[in-house]
Amino acid sequence: MLSVHEVTTAYQGLVAISAVSIEVAKGEIVCVAGANGAGKSTLLKSIAGAERPRSGTVTFDGKRLDGMAQHHITATGIAYVPENRRLFPRLSVRDNLRLGSYLYRSEANREEPLDLVFTLFPRLSERLEQRAETLSGGEQQMLAIGRALMTRPRLLMLDEPSQGIMPKLVDEIFQAVNRIRDAGMTVLIVEQRMAECLEIADRAYILQTGRVLMQGPAAEIRGNPDVRKAYLGL
Amino acid sequence: MTAETIIQSLASGLLMGLLYGLIAVGLALIFGLMDVVNFAHGEFLMIAMYVTFFLFTFFAIDPLLAAPLAAAALFVLGAVVYLVVVRFAMRAKANVGMVQIFATFGLAIVMRGLAQLFFTADYRSVPQSWLGGKTVSIAGIFLPQPQLFGALVAIAAFGGLYLFINRTDFGRALEATREDPGAVALVGIDKNRVFALGWGLGGALVGLAGAIMASFFYIYPDVGASFALIAYVTVALGGFGSVFGAFAGGIIVGLVEATTALVLPPSLKSVGIYAVYLLVVFIRPRGLFGSM
Ligand SMILES: Nc1ncnc2c1ncn2[C@@H]1O[C@H](COP(=O)(O)OP(=O)(O)OP(=O)(O)O)[C@@H](O)[C@H]1O
Ligand SMILES: [Mg+2]
């Protein structure tokens, strides 16, 4: 479904990821893990069109994405929840969700994903009139995922959804990711919390200083003695 | 000074104030959307007045009917100015604020120069129109019809703008873009399109104002300058970027101007506005309705 081939992305000459290749198949949950500064966010930005790769290709269902404008990439069916969530802080929860379905014209298409969003995150339905900025960190993350689901994506990309969130809500969010996959979507998730991420993922990649260090089925990576020592603290 | 004179001039001040609000609101809208001050705003007004003048001169279209056409023409002008000038000015690597100021300020000078070249520096006017020279009297107060009509158009335009921003998808996209232009692509919105439409809308609003003013003001290449100054004061009074603030600010400016004219000689009529402006700036620097 998604194929990232030897992508290199740099910030003013500083190479953040170099020749990174990953594959995501339809219906998978794929986890990209790695330490601070490994290039995880840069990888997602390069796919979403928020940064332009210096070289390499990104293909989504046969369509070249690299070089395409970010809003067009969203329209191809990729929803991206960035690290800092980028909600519209002074707009209500309702308006944030409503904006998610901006690309659809028919009311039926616009309302349809709401059921899933409210099933996953019932607390959002209780806070529809509240400004997004007044939500707790966890609720903001839920809203950001909710808004992304409103675009009716085929691929959902999450950048550290657990960041700055209390443990109980982290569980809730990982649960939600599982159910999003059950609803027919594919998920690419970037995390520093490797243990939780590997638990729900089918396959995983480990990035280190901008390169793919290791890849394979999640269970295999979890069992790898080097990974256990270096990343899982076991 | 009788009570009647006072009421009479406050009523005229109110009508003029509503028109000031309509002139200023496009400026406020654009500033609110993207933090850019359009220093060519007065020249937009000037162009709208000429459009109305030429529609009358060549096609005998009354300013009343020319208003929507002037609005449409200025919509296009606004969008083109964004796409051709402002969009690139915003990409400057250093001193973005300065670059934007000079880009729109330079545009103002160019537009004035072109107006002098093509339209000459002559003072023009629309010699006769349906409403021109007519007044209505309400409870002993005489109101000139073109100004009254202008005030009604201003109220209608503000009402329409309010509904547009609060009730439509595009209005929501406008709000979202003003919150975080870098985030709208996440929901598939092209921020450049929103910016271009925002400039178009700002242009259309000042276009309406220009068409109305063409029926009772002289039209000449520099006509925008004095009104632009009032517009900047109006926007600063109301709160930069606040659309409602521009409405209220316009009314205040109109009333203060009328009051000043009652007590000071006409040549000093701007003194009152300026005094109120300074007062607001010192006491409440973000304007009466500003929220930044
Ligand atoms: N906008 C930027 N400008 C310059 N350098 C950047 C920028 N964003 C990231 N970098 C650099 O690129 C490298 C990779 O950053 P990236 O954000 O992709 O890492 P990450 O794996 O997401 O880290 P974290 O876990 O802290 O979020 C880092 O060295 C970082 O300093
Ligand atoms: Mg990151």
C-alpha cells in the first residue's frame, strides 16, 4: 500500500534520514521506533508532504507522493497526526471534527466517520462545544486522531500519540489504534514507547541516527536480545 | 447650537461611520487572517470608485447597480494581488514584516501612478444618480439618500459576513487558517486558496464601499489616502483583525468626527479621531474588541 524507497531528507544541509526504505501493507499496524532525534518524525513528514525529500520515492497505492503538495497528499487518503497535534486551538471540538471532513461534499460522507470517532473516544462527544485548547493533553490527542479519521483515510499516520499523556489514557489510545485497524484502516505509528507499540504492531522498524537499524515482525523484534537490552530496558 | 443640530450631525456621523466600517472591514479581515497590513487598501477603494465612475460614464449604469460589479472587480483584484505579490513577499527569508510592508506600500504607489497615467489627475464625479442629491426626512432630521443607502449596505454586508464566517464551511476554513495556516493541509485545505479568497473577500467589501462613495465623493488618483488613514484608525480602534471591531470602530470614528466638527473648525475635524485613537492605544493597546 505504502512504499517508501531510499528516502533522504535534510534540514538546511543537515541530513535527518538517509536512504530509509519502509513498506506498509494494507490492514497492517506498523511501528517505527527509535530514540530521540533518530528521524522518526522526519520520516512521517516526508510521507505526508510536510517536508520535501531530497531524494528517494514515496508511493501510495501506485501513486507517487514525493513532490506533491501536502493538502493533495491528504486528499489521496493519508491522514497524518503530527507530534504537536496541530489542532485549531480556539475552535470548538465540533468545528475541529467538522473541518476534518472538509473535502467531502455530501452530508452522509461527512457524518459517517463520527460514529467511529465517538465510539473510540466517547469523552469527545461530551465536549463538543468546548474549545480545543481547553482539553487535557490526552483529550487533545483523541481529538487530533478524531479529526484525522474524519478525513476518511485509508492510511493513518500517528507521531508519538502517547507523548505527554497520563498512562491510563495511553492505553486507551493504543486500544483505539487496534480498533481503527479493525475498522479497515492501515496504521503507521511512530513511538518512543517501544514496548507498547510492539505489542499492537504487526511489524516494526527501528531507526537509529536516520537509518533503518532493524526491521521485522513485531514479535521477533521484541524477542531480539539487543533490542531488549538497548530499547526495552530488560 | 440647538439640540436639533446636534442630533442632525450625530445622525450623519452614524451613517458615515457605518461606511467607514465597511471601508475598514476588508483590512481587518486580511490582517486577522494572515497578519498582513494591506497598505494599498486605500488604492483598492480608489479603483472601486473609478470602476463605478466608468460604468456610469460608458454604460450609464447607476452606482446602485454598479456596486455588485465593483465588488466583483475588486474581488478579482484582491485575489490577484495576493497570488502575484503578497504570496511571494511572505516567503522572504529575512525581515518578512518589512518585506510585506514595502510590497503593499509599493503597490499603493504603483496603483496611484497608473491611475494618474490612465485616468489623469482630474477630479471626476458621477454627476447624477438615482439617489444623488435626494434626502429623506425622519422626525425632522434630514438624511442624504446615498449615505443612508450606503449605511444599509454596510449593515447588510456585515450581517452577510457574519453568517458567512460562522455558518459556512469556507468560513470555518478561514477561521482554521487564521488559527494555524500550517495545519490546514492536514485536513486537505490549500492555505493559499484560503488566503487568495480572503484577499478577494476583503477586496469585494471595499469594492462595495467604493461604489457607494463614488456617488457623493470626488474621484481622483489620491482619493484613497485620506480614507485609508481613517480605515487604519478604525481597525486599530476596533482591535486589529476583529471584523466586529471594524464595524464598531467605524461607528465610533463617524460619531467622533461629527462631534468634532460641531465644536472645532472643519480643518481640524481629524483631531477628535486622532485623540480617541491615542487614548485607546494608551489604555487598551489591542483595541476595543481585539483579543490578541
Ligand atoms: N525543523 C528542523 N530544522 C532543523 N533540524 C531539524 C528539524 N526537525 C528535526 N531536525 C533534526 O533532524 C533530526 C531528526 O529529527 P526528528 O524530529 O525526525 O527525530 P525524532 O526521531 O522524531 O525525535 P523525537 O523522538 O525527539 O521526536 C534531529 O537531529 C533533529 O534535530
Ligand atoms: Mg519526533
